Amino acid sequence: MSTIAFVGLGIMGSPMAVHLQRAGHEVRGYNRSPEKTRALAEAGGTVVASVAEAVAGADVVALMVSDTPDVEAVLTGEGRGGDGVLGHARQGALVIDFSTIRPDVTVRLAQAAREQGLGYLDAPVSGGEAGAKNAALSVMVGGSEEDFARGREVLEVVGRTVVHVGPTGSGQTVKAANQLIVAGNIALLAEAIVFLEGYGVDTAAAVRVLGGGLAGSAVLEQKADKMLQRSFDPGFRVDLHHKDLGILTAAAREAGVVTPLGSAVAQLMAAARAGGHGDLDHSALFHLIASLSGRD
Ligand code: NAP
């Protein structure tokens, strides 16, 4: 069993840290705003007041923060008065970044970690808040075989599908593809529901039968009711999906490939955010799509 520093106890990080503690690891959790630490404390974990305290002597340092600059700040300590992972972790510790961030920056951060004698895995996840709560996440892992072998036991506590997809940065690239597929599905589901409502059909019945055929999907299962009920508590926020579609479009341009539907849905997600829906679940893209038809 390992000592695990866990930085970022938000919607995803908190249940993941709790599962690790319950699995017998010794988890030391840090969150920038202290009120989110309660669940970990109740599960028997230790709550600390700085990144430095969390990582001191830890075998594994798990990060689950929002965006690329946040991972960078937590790792380097820049803008945090030097309170960063790289300056305080013990030699040989393994950093596992569960956050969804840019693949190119991941490669640079992993290099900096290695120069400090640390292992590094990018391990973004999919499965949403429900997946985190049920320890049923899909974890897409980039890094060396050796680091993957070391991190596997920890990854399998939070994930049901854990796959090593390639060298450093590959996990983030696969996650960008994941976010393209999910956003496209949400947009098409929203269009289908607006279309069905336009005909006044029983939408709940329609969704039930659609779910049994080729149109069925995890997105339909988890998001159709939210759209039918106009109930968009997050979940996964529009702001975060907007961030991820920015990662996708930049990475696609970098690779010289085009993602026409991805670009369209990135614009729609940006419009949902600009319209004041950034803090709602990403299924609130429905509001925007409905409003294009003069409905909501
Ligand atoms: P969240 O609830 O907003 O949690 C983000 C956490 O990061 C908070 O604890 C926040 O601290 C911390 N944080 C952000 N910036 C920081 C900084 N500069 N320094 C220190 N701490 C910082 O978000 P989430 O939904 O858990 O998402 C976390 C990551 O998982 C994101 O990369 C997201 O894209 C990804 N993800 C989310 C889902 C989902 O369904 N929610 C699914 C898959 C992947 P404060 O409490 O102080 O703000």
C-alpha cells in the first residue's frame, strides 16, 4: 500500500481520493479551497494545508485540477510561493496527472518531472461524476511501460477500464478524441430532442426506443433525461468541455488533420458559454440548440 498525495478534491478528485483511501492507501489530500476536503476526511484520509505537505515523502502524487496552467502551477509552484510538487516530492515518486490538459505541455511537464528524478503518467479519465463515484472510470494512460507498471494498482482502484495507450502525452491525445466524440453526441442528441418536440411526440418514449438501437449511447443514457427535464446541474461543466474542445482543435491543427464537426461543436460550446451557461452541465448545450429553433 502506498502513501498518496492527492491535489484537487473537486467533483472528480474527491470521490477518487476517497476510493484510494478506502482501498487501504494512506491518502493526504490538498484542495485550494478547504471546504471540499470533508469527504476525504470522513473516509479517514488526512487533509493538509499545502501541496508541499501533501507530497512530502509520498510514493504517488495524484493531480486532478482543472486546466493546463493549473497543473503547471501545482507542479512548478510558480505563482504559489514555491508550493509545488517538483520542489517537494521525494526522489522516485510517481506523478499521476488525472486532469485533462494539453498533450504538448504534458510532454514538457513530464520531462521536468523526470529531471527531478520523478516518474510521470498522464492519465485523464472519462465516465463523469458517476464514473468517479462508482470507481468505474475509463483511464487512458500515457507514459513509459515502467511507470505504467508502477501506477497500475492505483489506477485500477479508480478505473474499470485502464489502458496504456502509448508514450507520454498519448493519454491526453486519446482524451481529446474522447471529448470530440462526447460533444458531437451531445449536440446531435439535443438536435434530435428539439426535432421530436417540434412534432409533439412523446419524447420520453422516443428516447427509450432510440436507446435500444444503433442510436443508443452512454451520452443518450446519461444526458437525455437532463434535456427532457431541462435540469442541468453539473456533472461536467460547459466551461471544462469548452477547454477540452480548445485542446482538440489546437492539437488537430498541430497534426495537420481536420475535424469539421469538431470545429462546429467547439463553436456551439463556446456560444453556450458566452450565453452564460458555463457553470451548467455540458448537456446544457441543449439550451443553445433549442434557441436556434426559437425553442427552449
Ligand atoms: P472541479 O470540480 O472544478 O475541480 C477542480 C479542482 O481543481 C478543484 O478542487 C480546484 O480547487 C482545483 N484547482 C483548479 N485550479 C487550481 C489551481 N490553479 N491550483 C490549485 N488547485 C486548483 O472540476 P472536475 O469536474 O473535478 O474536473 C477536474 C478535471 O477532470 C478537469 O481537467 C476536467 O476536464 C476533468 N474531467 C472532469 C469530468 C467530470 O465529469 N466532471 C470527467 C472527466 C474528466 P478549488 O476548489 O479551490 O477551485
